[in-house]
Amino acid sequence: MLYAILCYHDEDFVGSWSKEQDATVMRKLRLVQDNLAKQGRLGPAARLLPTTAAATLRKEEPPLVIDGPYAETKEQLLGFYVVDCKNLDEALDVARDLGAANPGGAYEIRPVGSFMPGGLSK
Amino acid sequence: MTDTAWIDAALTSARPQAVGALLRYFRDLDTAEEAFQNASLRALKSWPQNGPPRDAAAWLIMVGRNAAIDEVRRERWKAPLPEDDQAISDLDDAEEQLAERLDGSHYRDDILRLLFICCHPELPATQQIALALRIVSGLTVKQIARAFLVSEAAMEQRITRAKARIAEAAVPFETPGAVERAERLLAVAAMIYLIFNEGYSVSGDTAAARGALSEEAIRLARLLLRLFPSEPEIMGLAALLLLQHARTAARFDATGELILLEDQDRALWNQTMIAEGLALIDKAMRHRKSGPYQIQAAIAALHARAERPEDTDWRQIDLLYSALELMQPSPVVTLNRAVAVSKVKGAEAALEMIEPLAPRLSNYFHFFGVRGAFLMQLNRNDEARVAFDRAIALANTSAEAAHIRKHLDRLMRDSTPKGTKSAK
């Protein structure tokens, strides 16, 4: 079963990491990702730019464009993974491994309903 | 989270909100800073054992406030001052009341106020920057001194002086009205840009120490944008800083010499920063409320979008500079525009454009660098040499001087230079 792991973290905090701290986290995360990839269990993954770069379309009539992220929360959606896991326990294990590499914040583990891998031309 | 480096990052990110709230509470900068300092020390002891609190800023505000009140109580016990009773009972608020006073609706104005008092108009730019880095960013005096290439004692004195001047001035604690808030926002934006430039206009050998200032400016710009997410000029400011900073790795060669934009290895440009900058410009443009930061960011975006120097849309850059000239007339803007004009219409037209600037830019390094380059393109080599000599005399950094010297060397070597400015 596919699970989306949605990464929430305080972006002020993440933005206060030094370059070395950021690189350390990314290196540790890479190890977890590589391990999943080797088992053929890692789908698309993304690190999102800061919420300040976001815009939100509210589907009112007429639709309204708002600057900033959809939800004003203490922790923000900063990235996601799609991973193949047998069950929630296994998905939680992946999240724990990722969490050990990147402390703080929270992961929302969300089973995927339908999955379209898509195809980017570039 | 046992590593103190992570606690440092948490303290740094909570600092503007916490110090801002404590400042509103105590209405005294030193007290607020000291309270935050005390809270930070307690955090270093408590967080590794108990884990970090969910809301680090709220924790620091509460602990800092209590520590400062204890301090006042101790002082009062030592030397009772009856007339202070009122003040003390004021400080004795129930925690719910405090929670209310520290409620999120103040968050934005707290941080804006904290930034704003650093850009008091009576403070010279260097003091504004130093103060903001100390108070808002929480850099140590030593770190700031290193970035400014002055001794720690000199920097300590500069910050103390700035603080004294601010203490004399009335700090505005009322919640600002819309017009005042907009004015504060622009003053703060200007200061953030100053911090960025302090880190950007450096020579290669000191780039590492000062580059941190540019990164800090970007962090502050993002913070400001999070507080005011719909302000196109703040989007423009953040975009401008990101697009310029994206070129950092390509700006200096191995010997620390400056590399001109058109000679830079564009593969070294940071694509993530460029993506963020372009996204912000896109958002800003939708507001159709132009401003100097947006225009400058749009110019930087045109450079970022050009895969090769010859792909640069100089005609559009010329138009953007002419818009900037109208909005913010300055000889430096005209000088920059002339570079675009030289690409579109040739060096002769560009030279004509900058001649009237000579009296006002007679001590400006870039004026003579640009003038020399135009003259060189027109094969007026003797005049070019004079201009370059003057530029070297006015150079602010060794990298700037070295760059001009390359032009001079080429003039000596090559009696009939081609029509490019490139030194490589």
C-alpha cells in the first residue's frame, strides 16, 4: 500500500539552521531514502520552498487568490514522500527513521487512494 | 534534540517574537534582552532533559518574564521603594492575563516594532545594522565585529552607543495605524537591504565571514514577508536578495577576485534560490503595485533567466531601469541603466548618458569602472586608462581594484581591443 508522509515543521526553526546543520539533516535523510529506494519502496519525494513563496486559490465564486500558504499553522507543510509499505506499522517505522534524521515537527502518515506517477518532460 | 546546536537554532528562530513580546511587556530594551538571555540559559539546561517545548517562543517569553520579575522583587526586597508598589503589582499579572497580552494578534507588531526601533532615523546606517544583528538576530558582538572587520571593543561601543540613543528616543508602543505600519515596514525593509549589502559587497577573502550577513538578511526578509504576506514590495525585497545571493558561488574566482556577471559560470548559480526568487516576483507582479524592490528584483530575474550572457534581455532591463529612474531618481540608477543602454544602443549612447553624472559621481568607483569600459569599447584607450586609474584609486576592496587592473593589463597588451568588456 502506498502512504504519503507529509512533513510538518516550524519553518522559522528550519530556516534558522546553519548551512552545515541543513546539510547534515539532508545527508542523514538521504541515507534513509537510499535504503528505501534500494528496496524499490520510494516514490516521489519533494522538499518545498518556504510558505512565503506560496499562493492559495480559494475556490469561491469567483475564485480568490491569497498570498501565502493555505493554513496558518504553527508548523507548516514543508515536504512529502510517497512510500510503499505493507501496513501502518511499517509506514510508522519509515517515519521514525526519517524523524531520527530530522528531529522536531511531525509527520502525517496518510494512505494514498489513487496514485498517478505522472511524467515530467524535463 | 540533545545537540546544543539545535537548541541554538530554536533560540534563534524564537528570538524576534520572544524579545519583541518582552519588550512590549517591560518597555525597556535592556530588560527585555536580559530576560530573554536568562530564559535562554534555562532552556539550555531544561530542554536537553525534558525535550523542547511545543511552542519555544511562548516558553521563553513566560520564563523570561518570570525571571525578570523575580529580579525586580529581589531588588525591591533589598531596597524597598514604596512608590514602586504600583509597578510591581502591574508586573504581578495572573498568567492568563499574560497569555492574553502575549496573544498572537500582537505577534506581528511586536516583531515589527523590534525591527523598527533598530532603524531609528538618528542612527547612522552602520549602527542600525549592528543593532539589528545584535538584538533581532542575536549574533554575538564578536560575530558582528568579525563581519564588519572591526575590533570587538569597537563594536561593543558602537552597539552601546546605538542603544543609548534609542533609550533617549520615545519607542512607539501603541499598536500602529495602517499608515504608520506601512512606514515602519518600509524603514525595516531598507534596513534589511543594508544588512544584505553589507554582506554582499565584499572581497573574496572576507566573503565567508560576511556572507553570513546576506543569509541573515534573507532570513529577516522571509520573516517580514510571513508577517505581511500580501505586501508586494516585501516580496520584491525577498526576491531581490535571493536572486542576488544565488550568484554567490560564482562571484569570486579561486584567488578571491571579483568575476563580472557576464563572465560568471552560471552553472554555479543556486537554482533553488533562483526558483524561490522567481516565484516571489511572480506573486508580487499580480498585485500591480510596482515599487523599487520589485523592479530591481525583476532586473535580477532577467539575468537569472538568461542561460547565457548573450540571452540577456537588455532591452527589458533598460525599460525597468528607466522605470526605476522615475520612481527613485539617482545617478547610480542612471549609471546602471547606461550599462543596459550600451548593450542595446552601443557604447557611444551609453557614454553620452553618463557624462552628466560626472560631478555627482566623482568619488564613485563604479562610475570610473563603467566609463573606462565604455571608452575601451570605443577604442579611446588613453581616456579609458585615465578612467581605470581613477577607479583603482577609489576601489573599496582589493577585489575591485584587481578587477580593474585586469582591464588595464589588457589595454597595455592589446592595442585594438574588441567591443567586449570581458576580461577572460
